[in-house]
Amino acid sequence: MTTQRRPADGPGLPWHVTDDLARRYADGAAPETDAWSLEKHVESCAGCAGRVSAAVRAGTAGPVLAAVRADLLASIGVAAGARVGSRPPLAGGTGGRPAPGGIRPTPAPAAPSPSIPTRPGRWARLRWPVGPAFRGTTRRRPAHGTTGPTPTQTTPSPSTPTRTGRWARLWWAVGPAVRGSWAVAVLLVVGGALALAHGAGVRGAGGLLLALSPVLPLAGVAVSYGRHADPMHEITAATPSGGLRLLLTRTAAVLVVCVPLLTAGGALLPPVAGLPGAAAWLLPGLALTLATLALGSFVGCRAAAATLGGGWLLAVTGPLLGPVDTAAPAAALAPYFSGPAAQGGWAGAALACAALLAVRRRSFDHLEPR
């Protein structure tokens, strides 16, 4: 993104449009999210509006806008070469004095320059650096005839988020997966495995849970980002915090839910000889999650999660569909989870997918295809 990001420790500090972004917006080369942020920002920032207007006039659209302006002035009877704001001659030709009976025209007040900040703007920018101690108190004038220290009244600063506001923004940032039915589905998978193992005595429940664990984060990513999952996706993606940053935030929230639940559930299942440990799915799950994000930069997160998750289930769970009371789960899952070679391969795949995701990070500045 070309816009200056809002600093994390100063949510009230503004960001402004740079000259490079203004030129790319004028040429039509700015990403959709940058263009939407710019158009929203110039509604309240006169300085940036002037900068963008100058860039548009200097770009390829400048001659077209000049022609439209000339046609508009001509249509209302204003001469194309007339000087805007010039004083008409006074009646009687008396120079600076009005003629007897004449009326001196009142000049129009000069419009303030968009680059010169007004007094409220200066005070607003001065108010933030002084800190919450000065922003959060207002002094009262003491009553007439009273002495002693001036009482103060603490008022909440509008730029300082409240505790409820922080939790509301955090709850929204974690995405639809954690707020919706996906988290419930993860709990049902873990609870079902525990019920099969301890209630029905199925020895292969641990293998089934281990095989399903790497693809459960993919389902969370698929329902966390995109126009199909988030009704405010277009608005959210246009903000400076949208795009890959928001996708990584919601992916981290999915992993925060998955990792402890699936690992603890696998540890509570009865041990089976030869079956990999409860934490053996972590590197495969991380690699598949990063692969989903990297592939999602080309085809969208939902299609990427369906492709990789379906391929994993076909490759791993096929041998598990036989008798679950034998040693078949351990033999089927060992090539994918057990041994330094398998875990090292998953670690290398995770690094490669992370590198590809870093190269493709700009692709998330555009909306997903429908």
C-alpha cells in the first residue's frame, strides 16, 4: 500500500495521500483498495484533496477536464478568458471611489488555502501529542469568592478507545470463522473422537482425528475471508488494514483455536502402538495453511482450501476407511507424520509457501473474483 499507515500506538493520528499514490490514482493504476481509501480520505482532508486534484489536472485526464470546464463556463455565459474574482469598473469612472449614487461592489471573501491548516486543525494536532493526561481532563472555573485548588473533572477522550470498543474491534477482526459455526464444528470433531475412543472403544479414533487435524484450519481460512463469507468484505478490504494484513489476522485467530483444541484432544485419546504423537499434525497443518494462502492469491481462499483439503483427505483418509480396530491407521499415517524426513519436508514446504505469499502479497489489494 502506498498510503501512510496509521501507527499502532496512535489511532487518532491521521494518514495522508502521498504524491506517488496521487499520480497513480490519476493514471488509473492504483489498486482498488488504495483508490477507495483515497476517495474516502479526501472527503475530510482539504490538503490531500488539493494534491489529488493537481495530480489529476497534470495527468492524461487534465485536457478533458479543462475542456469540460470551458464548455460549462461557456454554457452559463461566462467568457472563457475572464479573470475569476476581478473587480468590475465603478460607475462614473472615479477610480477607487464610487460615483454619486453608485454602489461599490463588495469583493468576494478569499477562500482559505487547502494547504493552510485552520485553527481547529492545529489544536486537534496539538491535542494528540500532549497525551491523555491533558486530553482527558477539563478544568472548571472556580466559583466567585472561593479559594483552594481548582477541581478537575475527568472526561473520556474521544480518540482513546474504551475497553468495550477494543473488545468489539478484536471480536470483529477475528473473522466469521471464530464467531460462527466453524469453531463449533471443531469442538464437535474433538468431542466425537473422544466419544468414539472412550465410549465406544474404537481404537482408530486417534488416527481419524490426526488425519482430520491438518485440514480443519483450511476450513476456517475458507470461511474467514472473502465476499462469500464476510458481508462487509468490500468495505473492510478498502481500509488500510484490509488485504493480506486482515487475512493473516484471521488466519492467526483460526490457528489459536485449532492448535490447543486438536492437540489436547489427541493427547486425551488412548495411545495406539505406532501412531504418531498428538502434536505431529502441527507442521503439516501449518504448511497446508500457508499453501492455502499462497494459492488463494491466485484463485481465492475458498477454492484454494477446497482443492488442498480435498487432496489431503483423498490421500490420507482413504486407507482409514477400512477396519478401525486394527493397526491400519498407524501404518497409513506414518509416511505423512512420522520421522525427521516427513517433518523436515513439511517445514521446507511451509517456508516455500511463506516466501511465495510474501511475493504475492499485493494480489490481496484487489477483491477476489466472484
